Amino acid sequence: MTAEQNLYTLYAAFSAPAARRLPEERRAAAAAEAQAVLDGAGATVRGSYSLQGFRAEADLLLWLIAPTADALQDAIVAFRHTELGRSLDAHWTNIGVHREAEFAKSHIPAFLAGEEPRKYVCVYPFVRSLEWYLLEPDARSGMLREHGMMGREYPDVRANTVSAFALGDYEWLLAFEADELTRIVDLMRHLRGAEARRHTREELPFFTGIRKPLTEVVADLP
């Protein structure tokens, strides 16, 4: 595995507490400052997303990518020290890293394949059942093959699955990207019929949002 393939990714959802909300007249400048800091912090911003209307307790989501966890930490620390960052509370944040798939070696996240980000994103963690890793490899491979074939019916929904073992409370982090939100909805419903679904122990919370320039995401804040 090359260093390029060993990319880390960070999802950070923030809320805007009433006590520290930025005045309307300072929001554009604060967003521009934060964007400039992120752009120069050694991480790639895959997207900034407005969560307004999707969740009551979180207002915006940042998706960062970097070759090391250190670079991600440096970037999020730099962001938290901006005027915008100081006005926000961290609601949920997790780091994952790309590892070669156990069975489908060619399966890589869309962001690693160089694909452009889509308009909508749905991010969520998941944890397999206790029995999953004790199953025979052929059994797991068969269920994952079925799951993958079902997903191929939605080629416009791009998947980004990364490993999160020991990096937080979850085993995997997944982000679906699409230009039509209903395609993500339909795919998720369709995959409920996969046999591997029996071995999903946890898959909350969900963060679904609309990709926008950070200035617009900040303008959306209450």
C-alpha cells in the first residue's frame, strides 16, 4: 500500500450555540478566514455541508482528508482557533483510514479514486455483529458480494467506506455521495434486504447534508 492510498478522513459535525452565534455582519469574513485556514492547514476539504433541517442538534459538517491523522488534527485545531471555530460546539467527530478491502481488493473510496464530490452526502458509522468476524471467510465474502451487487444498481451513488477500528467507538465510517438525494434514500432502503444486514449491530447517528461553499453554510446558521 502506498502512502497515497493510506489516506485518513475526518468527519466533524458542529452546532452553533445561541450564546456564541456570530453576528450577521461578521459571518462572511469569519467563513472566509476559516476557509483560508483550512486550505493552508495540510488537509483537503472534501466538502462543507449544511445540515439545516436534517438534524436539530447539528448545523454543519466538515469532511477533511489528509495523508496522516496528525495532519487532520492540525487542520481541525487550526479551524477551532478561527473566529468561526470558536463560535461552534463540536457535536460529533470521527476519523477513519483507508485500508485494503478484505475481499474486493479493487474497491476503494470515491475520494481516493479522484472522483469529484457530489451535491449531497450521507455520513454514518457502523459496527458489525460480534459473530461477523468469527464467520468463515467464504460466508462473509458471499454476503459482501451480494451487498456489492445490490449497490451496483445505483452507480450514481458513490461510496466512501473507511476503517475506524481503535480510532473511536466504531468499526467503519461510510459516506454516500450523490447529486440526487432520492438516490441515496432508495439505495439505503434497497440494501436493507442484504443478508449482511443481519450482522449490523450499530449504525447511528446519520448526518445528511447539502454541499455548499463554507460562506453559504455559515449564512445558513441560525
